[in-house]
Amino acid sequence: VYISDHGESLGENNIYLHGMPYAIAPDAQKQVPVIIWSPTSNNIDKSSLISTIDQPVSHDFITPTLLNFFGITTDEVAAAPTFFKSTH
């Protein structure tokens, strides 16, 4: 799982920085890519992964997703949103 910690303005509209106040920050600073790579025999429920493609997600999804993927259950993240569900 790769997710950037923040966006960066690289000259769009003559802005070269990150960390502007959220209310005026351009989308390039507020929306970051998420890449999930795994072999095909990975126990990932593909329909749950596909359903999140166009949905807003958060860094908060990382821990519950990885715990779910490795079959670890805790009350703290039992109902937390994830990038995908595991089939095991």
C-alpha cells in the first residue's frame, strides 16, 4: 500500500509549495494518490476494492485495512472503513 502523506503544488497556477490553509489550498495539495499492489492470490475481495475506486478515502483507512488483510481483529477497528475487505 502506498499513499502519499500530503500533496504538493509543483507550479500549477504559479504555486510552488505545500501546506497552504485547507480552505484555500488547491486540490493538488488535498488529494493524494493511493496505490495498492498485491499478487492475484491475495484474499482481497475485489468487489469491495473496486467499490472504493471513485470514493473519497483517508489515511485513517490504512491501519484497519492492514489488520483486516492479515486476519487480526480488534474492537478498536472492527467497524472502521477500509480500502478493501479480505476474504479469509
